[in-house]
Amino acid sequence: MDRILKAARTSGSLNLSNRSLREVPDEVYKNLDAVGEGENWWEAVELQKLILAHNNIEVLKEELKNLSMLSVLNISHNKLSHLPAAIGELHMLKSLDVSFNLIGSIPEEIGSVTSLVKLDCSNNQLKELPNSLGRCSNLSELKASNNSLTRLPETLANCSKLMKLDIEGNKLTILCDNNLVSWTSLTELNASKNLLSSIPENIGILSRLIRLDLHQNKISSIPSSIMGCSSLTEFYMGNNILSSFPAEMGALSHLGTLDLHSNQLKEYPVEACKFRLSVLDLSNNSLSGLPPEIGMMTSLRKLLLVGNPLRSLRSSLVSGPTPNLLKYLRSRLSADEDSGSASTPTKEDLIAKAARLSFSSKELSLTGLGLSSVPPTVWESEEILKVDLSRNSIQGLPNELSSCGSIQALILSGNKIKEWPGSVLRSLPSLLCLKLDNNPLTQIPSDGFEGLSKLQILDLSGNAASLPEPPALSCLPQLQELYLRRMQLHDVPSDVACLQQLRILDLSQNSLVSISKEFGKFTSLTELNLSDNNISMLPPELGLLESTLQALRLDGNPLRSIRRAILDRGTKAVLNYLKERIPE
């Protein structure tokens, strides 16, 4: 023990976890007072990090206040029944973990710890959280799962920097609208296994929310404002009492996982077939049929339907591979179209209708019309902000398009464009989003991205060997989303490292064999898709993203360095595992 304490006076860090301690040694509270022979008192540093986890400690003494420079205190997995008021005198404390104890209440003095960033009080016996917690205005992460909370203090509205809130497994009956108004930075909200009967009407204000878990409650409806949660990638609503869900959910373009199992759904709306989901769980509902348009959701890897009274689908299709089911539904869709009425509107009618709608929406959608060229309607539409020309047969962009200086989003997915339209793109100064995925693009020239410095979203998926040589991507300093699926990549382009604003990076369905430890520097990254590659090991440095990365997709890789049990527990477990293996 003397040797460990001596080392702590040099490093400022003391780890006494897993030592069967029944109490905290008095020497810990008197860290600097115990400078011994052979030590220079002027070289000793005050304790900044104290780990006491996985012991049998029953009491923290008031002498805790002596450790005034503590920034990290972890006393999880012990036998504490209360915390001392002295906790409020640790004014430098940023991270406090008291999870897995027997604590019945947190002292009001916690409100004096205004530097607090992370608080984990999960798996205790709390019936409420102190109102003073609202004074911890720097709080970014709050875990209070598996307690007996019946409400959250309204003062939490003052914690406007909150990014992660985990209140799973309590007795909450309501989420307060006023709190949500202040939590606009929230990226992860887990309120599953409670007694909630509704979702706040203003849920849509959480535009940065990536993961929303409300499974196992008593919720009967989803408000249409959910469409405002535009960053949502995972939405869990299983084990509720939903009988329908709003068509507006179709606007959630980033949604990858939608779990609606064990509800009372009687139909799946056609509008919700716009999703680009990879997982859709509709098992144990009351569905008697499915719209054939689901067959167009080709991104679906897993569609779960067991436990529904489906009459129009053979049981072998329902329980069989998802691709077979989707193929069957697409065939039904074609049959329905063939038997349609003779009064099908002409291509010109559809273009004219889209132009009329664009006057108010400022969005022009001409998808799937079999166009071989860009119609004049596009550059004749005034102040248009978004042009969607996906799923046509367009081979190039006309020079006239250069006059559309107001365009912010240009969607050209699924066309026949071979040559990089550099001159036209450089003449669109407001362009924020460019999607050229699934075109037969040849090599993009080295100056292809010049003039696109405002670009925030770029999708080049499905264009094998089209990426320009590094450092072409360095011209895109504002890029937040980069999609490079199915591009036959064997290595991650080195200039990706320049993109420090990236929030979403999709490298799935390539031939990558490794990931650089430099990925640990992508501190803005919230979603990383590495699925369907040849990656056998992940660098431990990826664990440095534990506090920001919300979705790490690894399925379809021959990973050998991480046990299946850890992989099955999801993103957080994998990142924690990697973080613990970063070399000292």
C-alpha cells in the first residue's frame, strides 16, 4: 500500500479497485500529509484521480473534502448507503461514478460541484434526484438508470449542455416538455422500462438526437413532430401499445434501426417505406398484410415479422431470409403497376406538378421518371434550394445548371453520370449536400472538390475506383457526413484524417482490412459504419471516441480480437472494451 500511495503522490492518480477494501484507508484522505522519507514534498502532487471501484466500502468520510483537487472519483460497485456532504467541496470534480451501491439519496451539496461533467448514479435506491443538480450547468452525461425515480427535477432544464441521459428502469410517468426545450444538445436518450404514457409533443426540438430508446413503456402514440429529430439513427419503441405511427416518420432519412415489436400495429404505412433502414422489427403486432412498397427498401438486412396474423404471405417467406421476402414484395408491386388504370399521368404532367409544388416548398423532386437529361424546369425554377433527380438515366449536367446559385442540395443518386461535373458544381456557391452515389463515375480529377468548401454532406457510394488521390478531400473542411459504401476500397483514404468536423462516416461494403489508430482523433464523429469489410482487429485508440460515438457498425467483419458477447452488447460496450486496452 505504501508503494502505491507513494506512486500516487507522483502521478496524481490512485487506483485501489478490486482489493476487498471495507473502508477507504486514512492515508488516502491525507495524501500529501503522508510524504515519507526519501520523498521531496515539493515534488508531490495532489490527488486528481481516485478509483475505489469493486470493493466492499460502506462509508465515505467527510475528510473527503481534503482531496480538493479531485477531478475523477469512481466508487462504483461498493456498499455505500449515502454520500457525505463533503462531496460538495470537491469543486474541481468533473466525473463522479457512484453506480451499483445502496444509496438512497444524493446530498443537495452536489449542486456546488459546478465543474461536474459526468454523473453516474445508476443501480442504486434513489427515489429522486436533488433539485440542486440543476446548478451543475456543465453536466454533459447523466446516468440514473435502475433506481426508483418517479420524476426528474425541473431544474435539470438548466443543464443545457446535456448530451446523454440514461433513466432506464425507473418509475417515471412523464418526461417534462420544459426540460426538452433546454436539452437541444442531447444525442442519446434512454427512458426505457418506465411507466411513460406519452412522448412529449415537442420531441422534434431534439434535432441532434441519434439514439432514442423508449421500449417497455405504456406509450400509445408517436407525435408527428418526431420528424424534427433529423439525426436519429436508432429508435426503439418495442413493448408499448402503439396502434399506428405517423407518416411524418418517413422524413427521418438517417434512421437505420426501427424497433416496433410487441405493439398493436394493424398496418405499416406506405409513407414509411421511404426509410433506408437496415433493421426493422415488426414482430408480435396485429399486421394482417404488408404494403408491397416495402420491397423497395433494399437496404434492409433484417425484417422481423413473426407473431403477426399475416394472411397474404406464406409462413416460409415470413420466417425465411429477408432478401427473399423483399424480392417477393417487389414482384407484387410490379404486378400492381401492370394492372393500373390507363390514365397514368405523362412524364410532362409529373414534371409540371413537381414544379408547381416547388414554389412553396423550394424543393424540386423529379425522382424515378426515366429522364435521360436534366429538364429546363430545374434552372427555370426560382430560388430552388433542393433538387432531387435520383433514379433516372441522366448522363451529365448541362451548363445551364450553373445559374442555380441558390441550390443547397443536389441529389443525383442512381443515374448514368460518368464524367465528374466539376465546372457546374464549382458554380453552385451555396451547395451543402451532394449525392452522386450509384453512378458509373470514372476517376474524379485531383481538383474535383475545389470550390466546394461549404459542402457538409457527400455521398459517392457505389462508384468503384472514382476517388481522387489525396489530399483532394482537404478542400472540404466543413464536411460532416461522408458516404463511401461499395467503392472497392482496400485502404481508408489518408486525407479523410483532414475532415475533423465529420459526424457520420460510412465505409461499409468495401475490402478494408484495418483501421488506423488516427480514427481516435475524430472527436466529432457520432456514427461510424464499418460493416461488411475484412477487418479482423480494431485499434484500441478507437475507444477514445467513447464519449461521442453513438453508433459503431461492425457486422460482416471477421473480428477476432473482440468476443462475440461484447459485440452483441453494442457500441458502448465495444468502445469501453477498446478504451481499457489503450497502452499507458
